Amino acid sequence: MNRVHLLLFFFVICVFFNCAPYVKKMRKDNLVRIAVVCGVDKVDISGIKDKKFYKNRQVLLNDAFPLYFSPNKGVVLVNGKKYRGNLEIRKTKEQIWVINILNIEDYLKGVVPCEIGRISQAIFEAAKAQAVAARTYTWAHLNQYEDLGFDLYATIRDQVYTGMSGENELTNLAVEQTKGQILTYKNTPIEAKYHSTCGGRTADFNDAWTGNAPPYLKSVSCSYCKNSPHYEWAKVFTKREFFVNLRTELKKIGKKIPGGELIKNIKLIKNRKSKRVLKLVVITEGKEYTIPGYHIRTVLGDKIDPGGLLKSNYLTLRTKGDKVIIEGKGWGHGVGMCQFGAIEMARQGKNYKQILYHYYSGTRVKQIK
Ligand SMILES: [Zn+2]
């Protein structure tokens, strides 16, 4: 093999390996299946079924499932809400589930505005960064709920998706201008985590979850989210409220402190780099109860917080008189892209790749199709 052949050989091998991770997951027409309605006993559908148009056809539990509806003039309606693509209506666990099946690029048009919020031309690059992050997340989670017959939920559990009702011109353009681009690490789509506001420094993967931490999800500084309403926050409890709450929440995660056992102290053990709380240690007379990082937001959260979760685990705890004060920074798990940070980076003239590379260390944007 001479040098030219050798180079050609390497070229072919590289092309082959570059494509391999994506080809495995490619589907016809790049379709994705989104659960837009989960576990109800009736739903209204408009669309074409067996070549006939139905307007607000009520689907009930005694229908013959699965049912398929295709779009009329480009849209199907679910309880009056417009969606692109087709619908599959299934009966799972004795309830009705509506699955919206559509092209990934069309799906993203309904995700990006929900995830990044209101944007303008001045922060357009942030919408493009969000489009690439959301596309990457989608590709990495295909077949996620195979037993239930779909890929992603249309909620915060995966990515918020409201169909055509959420779309706007600028975010659609952001999806179109980044068409087929995903973020990769060593030629594999990354786990593109993102959150509202980091509070000055993003979190390490293990500050939020257990398991192997991907090398690109490590804490980086972020001087861009200071304008976020969630940059700094405080929660004040009376000592009584705080300790009653603490005992109740601890019990829920299987750490019951007997009624007579007094809580003497609470220690926070932090990640020195990211400043996130890794462990919360409750010290009673003679005993210690350790709560791992990913439970701290549940244990210190209360009913008025969204999902019962404290805004973040980037916090300090102090007492003043009969009060317990939690002072925190940021909103969300803090891992990966900080959305308020991305918006400010765009405002300061950074492009979408610079934004993504800042928050996901060592990654590369690649074209999948
Ligand atoms: Zn930030």
C-alpha cells in the first residue's frame, strides 16, 4: 500500500466511523414519536382517518385501538391544539395515550420556543444554540420508552413541546439554520443537559446525578447569567417550619428520624469547584443521617416550589434568631448549558458554536444529514 492508498484507506475508515453512531439510529424520514397526551379516558381529535376528515372526533376507551390520524391541510388537532405530522392513539395501561409522530426538525420548532423563551434578533444565536442542544438531546434519546411506544414526553421530563401553538418565526429560523446539526463528543451525540440559570458557575454532572460523568459535563464559570431573575434567591423558614419540613421530607426518602431524637446540627459538604452541595448531613444526638446531593433539592424544597424542588443545590444555610435562611444561586440542576447565560453570550456577539463550546467542554458540532 503506497502513501496515497494509505491515506485513502484512513479517509474511508474515518468516514465510516464518523457515520456509524448516527446510522445505527437513523429512521425513515428522521421521525420522532412524542407522547403529547398521557393516560386519559377521552380526547378530541381532528384529522384524516381512512381518507375521511373528522373534526373533533371524540376518542373513548372503548374505541378499537390503535387509531391513526393524518393531517388535514398540514395539521392535526388534539383537544384543539395544532400539531404537525401524524397521530397514533394507543391504549396503554387501560388509558388513552396520544403519540405525535413527526420529523425531528418539525418537532424542534415546537420545542425551541418553549425551552429558550421569548427571543429577539439580538439574541438569535442563543436560539440556534438551543436548537442544536434540543436536537442532540432528541437523537440521544430515541427509543427511550420503547415499551410504551414513543421516544420522548412533551414535558419537562424530556423537553417541553407544545406543537405548532408555541412556534414563532425566529425560533423556526433557528431550527432551519442549524438543520441536522448536533453536538458530539468523540463522534457520539452528547447528553445535552441544559438548565435555566447556573448562578455564576455550572455544576459537575455528579452534583446532580449518580453514574459515570461524561467528560464534557463539567463545571465551568459563567459570568453571563447575572441578569436572570433566578441568579440569587433566598428562602426563609421559622426554625420550627424548617425542622418539621426536614423530618417529613427525610421520611419520604426513607431516612426516618425518630420523634424523640433532636436535630443538633446540619452540615453541608460541597464540591469545592462547583460549590454545589454534595451531601447534607443531619446530626442528631449520637447519630448522623446523610442525604446525597441529588436528594437535597427534594428534602429542602416545599410545596410552593415547582415540582416540590428547591431551586438549586448551589446554596448556603444559616440561622438568625428563630429563622433558618437558605441563600442560593441559580435555577435547575446547573449541568450543561445555562440558558440565561447563552442569551447574554448571544447579546455580547458570541455565535451559537461559541456558546455551545463554552458550556460543553471538548465537543464539536457535526452535521448528521
Ligand atoms: Zn450561568
